Amino acid sequence: MPAPAPMAPTTSGHEFVFDGYASATYANAGLAQWTGSVAARGTILTNSGCGFSLTGMDQANLTGPSLNIVGGEVDVYKTIGDAALGVSYAVASGNGVTVNALGVQGALFAGNFQLRGSYAHTFEAGLAPAANSLTGRVAYFFAPNTQANISVMTASNGTYNDTTFGIGAEHKFQSSPFSLFGGLAYSSNTSATSVTVGVRFTPSALSLQDFTRKVPF
């Protein structure tokens, strides 16, 4: 997820993101050897000249020439072999507006490929109709610490419909918790393009590929 909730550009511009992860695994031998994991993620996003709409929820309050968004996400998921299934809750706040998203998601690893899909129900209490979105993403690892990805998101709140196409890449520095990522997104509804550059902190000695298998969402 590139941001705390699905986002589509409304005007062309650029943004900078600082992202961070933490995860834990819970096991209970009394529940048929059930093991689950929880991952938490915080995001600070600043963009310039690039208004954003959280799945078209509130174009008046969550867009503008300059926007700061603070958000977080919690994922609860189960890994089964090369696949993972989970649920998520995300919240994002910017320009005095808070938007929430509930979602279900799945991931599958096939060699150096990761396929990921999700459904999100996004709502802003009392201010706008709820929105629903579907997102698909395919990532390929050229090396254990380097990946490129493509994604498609379609979203609608009954009156606003949009499809956003994205490409991106990420590289984690060897023996470091930091990685750099970037991407390009295009909104078919507004014909807007955004360029994203960010830094991600991952408190783990695992490679980017191994960590993505451990924390797939």
C-alpha cells in the first residue's frame, strides 16, 4: 500500500513519503497450531503541486496545491505456504479531514514474483458517501534487495469513478534498515500524474524479498 488508504492524484505534481514498519507473530498451539501475524505501519506524506483524493472521498478538503497527510495501518494476516490472507484497518488525516479504510487482502509468491490484491471500503463519517476500491499489484524481485512493480486501482463512491495506474521500484541497502522507493501514478479520471519518492524504515536484517514474504502487505 503506497499510502495509508487508496489515493488517486487530482493534479500533477510530486510527493515525498517517509514510511516505517513493525511486525510480530502470534502462535497458539491449542488452536490447531494456529499462527497469525500482525503488522503495523506509519506514514508521513508531503506533496507539492499534487492534490490527492482518498478514493474520491472528499475532493474539497483532501486536495490542494500543498497537502500533508499522517496515517497508519494495521494488518492481521495468516501465511499459508507461498500465500497470505489478511484484513486491514487504515486511517489517514490531512487538512482537518480523517478518512478510514477497512479492507481484505491476499498475496501469492511465485518464484521472484509477488501478486497482491485487495478490496477496501473507505469512509469519512458524515461528510461523504463511502467509497469502494479494488487494487491489484505485481512485483518482481531482480535481486533480494531490489524490486519493481506495477499496479492498478479502481475506485467508486457512486458518483466518482476512477482508475489509477502505477509503476514503482524499491531498493534496500545492504545491512541497513533503510530502503529507497519511487513510483509514478496516473489517474484516468483527472488525467493527473504524480511522482513519488520515499524512504522506508524496516527494523529487520532480512533482505527486502524475505521481509516481503514475512510481511506481505
